[in-house]
Amino acid sequence: MDTATGTETEVDTETTAKAMVYELHISPKHAFEVCRAIKGKKVEDAEVYLEAVLEKRVAIPFKRHKNKVAHRRGLKKWYAGRYPVKTCAEILKLIRDTRGNAKYKGLDPDAMRIWHIATKKGRTIKGSMPRAFSRATPKNTDTVTIEMVLREEGS
């Protein structure tokens, strides 16, 4: 489902490859910003970009979740950014899985772009932290589901 319009995304199964990961233990805000940063890039360029973020050479621009986020050098037309290493590692695995799906279908993964990438809220894992005087504070863990569709450039 396209989050902007609330409609189902039309996918041509002969020119696209799909993959999805469920309930990742990563930050939903970081996942949103990383997905926004790599949408529309070629698969190779996205992999190089995420590897550079893992090495902390390039920052991900934080455009929606930017309160109290510091300035980072090297960002073009933006000021706030971070290096979400854990999130980038998980999304890099997803890109490689989707690339493998494209190769399995007989498509050329080097000539593909990230056409659709979306994050959804996953299950919330309940937890509690013990406090003084026999009380407890909730300590819940949010999970994230990410779906990705690659499409050949000519289509």
C-alpha cells in the first residue's frame, strides 16, 4: 500500500522483484529516513551509499525527524543528519535479498532501481523495568516491517 495516497501499488511482476522483512528491531524513525534517502537510486548506488554510512563517511539527511539532530558535513541542501548504522545494515541485507530475487527471476539486477520502499509499524514487544517500591515502568520495543520493490530501468 502506498503510504502517501493510501492506494495499492501497481506492480508488474515481469519487470519487478520484491522482498520484505518483518519485525526488525530497529528504530522506526531511522528506518523512515534511510528509506527516503535511497528511494529512486540504482541498486549499486544504494549499496555503495549504505556502505559509506556504515563506515560513517556519509550522513543520512534527517528531514522529518530532525528535532535536536546535529549538523553534519557533506549533506547537500540539508543540515541535519545522522549515521544510523544498525538500520543501514538491515536495509543493506534487504537490498541484497531483493537483488537475489531479481537474479532468480532472470532480470538484470545491475539495471534496476529502487522503485518502491516503505516502512510499516511492526509488532510492539511488551516489557517492563522494575522500579522502587514494587512499581514498574513500561519498556516496550517497537519493531519495523520494510518492503522493497526493484524495477528495471526501461519499464
